[in-house]
Amino acid sequence: MIVQLIDYLKERLRLVILFCYIGIAAVVIWSLTIDTHHAHTWVEKAIPVFWGVFGFGACIVIIFFARWFGKSGIKIREDYYDK
């Protein structure tokens, strides 16, 4: 069932990308409407979409760290124990 869903989404890739852009735009617009009067830090007041940008940057850092960590030796050959 999941394979059929993935194939269905692959066939409609432009529509999936469009929905992703619409979702990002909705989050940005919604974050602009948040009252920052009670913000904890000056960054929250100064940058309207700070937490969205922060979360996206954190995801990028985690992905690159995981790729580096995987290539540094945590991923080994499948026949490692056979030798």
C-alpha cells in the first residue's frame, strides 16, 4: 500500500511540490500574524519568522552531521563479520 502511495505521488510530483510551497507560504503568513509583544528574546521580536528559519537551519545541520557521521565509519560493509 505504501509503495502504491509513493508511486502515486511520484506521478504527480509537480502537484506535491506546489502543495509544499503552499504549506510553506501558509506557515510564513501565519507566523507574521503572531503577537510578539510577549516574546522571550529580542530575536523573536526582530525577525518575524525566526523559529521557522531556526528549525529549517537545524534540520539542515542535523542532515549534514548525520551524513558525515555515517561516512566517518558508522556505516560499514555488510560482510564485516565474515572476515
